[in-house]
Amino acid sequence: MFEIKVPSLGESETEATLISWLKDVGDEVQVDDIVAEIESDKITMEITATESGILTEQHFAVEDTVEPGQVIGLIDTSVEVEAKPADPQAKEKIENSPTSPEPQVESEEVSSSPADNLAEREQVRIPMTRLRKRIATRLKEAQNTAAMLTTFNEANMQSIMELRSEYKDAFEEKFGTKLGFMSFFVKACALACADFPTVNAQIDGVDVLYHNYIDMGIAVSTDNGLIVPVLHDVGIKSYAEIEQGIIDLATRARTGGLKPEDMQGGTFSITNGGIFGSMLSTPILNTPQSAILGMHTIQKRAVVEDDEVVIRPMMYLALSYDHRLIDGKDAVQFLVKVKEALENPSRSALGL
């Protein structure tokens, strides 16, 4: 018998919730098949089989709390299972698997149209997921603990847009990934963190913990809430490596494929509300980090260049920071450094 065990959940996490079984008792299981999904305070994880056979037991039901190392089911490996051809609907089945409790409708009859709602008012109660509860707790902790302040600037995105337009095809052909905006922001923040190390530091008790590396948290919106997987060592990564890493993290974040190490660490974070149309916001710190950069939508605006009014694609930038550690002067100069790197991408690529 092969024991299906709950994997390690990472630092400081001791339990998770079993949110779905992808295999039923009696089903054939192939190596690398996803058997179940669990949700911890930080991520949704897939539990895959490393042996083939027949699923004979499920020791826990959906919504049960499980702990690392616990056996949640058994696979009879004595039964030979014939390898199946690739199932094109398998991905769809996984993506459509339940990841949250069924809503409990607090009325006897559910209306079927907005017009019916006017006649029969109703409320729907849905229990918060473990991940949503953790998000709520962490955001409130950040507000209660840090002395948060936000400083603003704006960046002219003309040069980056021209650079992307000129090299996007060659970049994708060589590296197999598109050249997006995010890699420019990650690089710009990495350069600024090198010049202003306090922004990349954190308060640890009565000490300040400095890092000689930059692990960038990249906020990703998922159906279960906003999570912030970490792209490690961005200071020494190329633009292509950053783009590939971001796509990989975002894809696995949305399909439940993140690992505990993908959520560990993080010295600085970036969040992009611009993809939803946000023009300006004040992002909340991702504690225990001391700063976070907010990106926003690109809009054409009238600006003055060489005493002439011209139209340029502009983006507002927001840096929220912990004023207990970071002085306003450093925060403002950090953001100016980011702005300069964005507006002169060729120079920043050369490390100038």
C-alpha cells in the first residue's frame, strides 16, 4: 500500500484544509495524477501520486483539517494499472474542481432573475476560506503594526513601450516568452533596492535585518484571493528569467501548483492594480516587509517636455513603506530611482 501524505506546508504553518478529492475510492491512479487538493493559510496545493494503483481509502473528507505528514488515503500498488493516453479534458476537470465550500442559501427559494429578486429578497452565506481568513488577518496586522505612509510619483512609459515594440518578436523567438512590463519594474526596483538597502530590509524585534539579496513578491489575483508568491534573487536574473519566472508563478498560483518554498522569504513586493483599471491606490504592506510598490493603469496625458506640451503614456507609481524604518527622504529618492530606471530602460539594462 502507498500512503498519501500531506506534504510540508512551509515555515510556521501547521495545518491545512482538505478542499477536494480529485479521485474517488476505486479509481485508478497513475504516477503524477493529482489525487487531492489542500489549502493552507498561504496557498492551495495539489497532492500528487508517486505510485500507481487503485485508490482504496480516503481517511479524511472535504473540509476536514489535516496536518503535515498525516496519511489522508491509501493506494493499492499491487494492482497493475495500464497507462492511459493523455486526456485533453483532464486539465478542465482539475480547473473546475471545487476549491471552496458550497454556498448556503438563506432562503427557501432561489430566484432566477433580477426581476424575481425584487419580489423575493435573499442572502447567501459562504464561509470564508482558510486563505481568505489569513489574508484578512495579515492585512489588519500590517495596519496595526507598521507606521504606513505612501509616496507617489509618475513615470513616462514611452521608452519602454517603444523598446517592447521594437524587440518583442525577437525576444519571444529567442527566449520563448513575451516581453512584458513587469520585468522592467522588477529590474527597476532591484536597482533602487541596491541603492537604498533599508527599503529592502525589515524590522526584527529591536534589530534591523538587512538582506544582500532581493526576493521579490509578485502579487497575483486568483479566484481564492490575492496571494504573493516570491521570485528569488531578482537582482541577478536577466529580463528573460524574470519574465519566465513571473509567468510560472502566476500560472501555478491560479491552478494550485505553488509549493511552500514559492511563498517563503520575500524582501520587497510589487502589486499591479493597473491590470484592473486602477488609476491610483495606496497598497498595504506585505509584512514583515517594509515596502511595496503599486503599479497602475497607463493613460495618455498631457505633460511638458522642453517647454512644450506633449501627449505621453503615463503611469502613477505608489510606494507604501514602514515609516518606523524608512525615512521619507529615502522613500522619495527610491521612487525617483525607480522612475528614472523606467524612463531610461536601455541605461538601466547596462547598469548605469
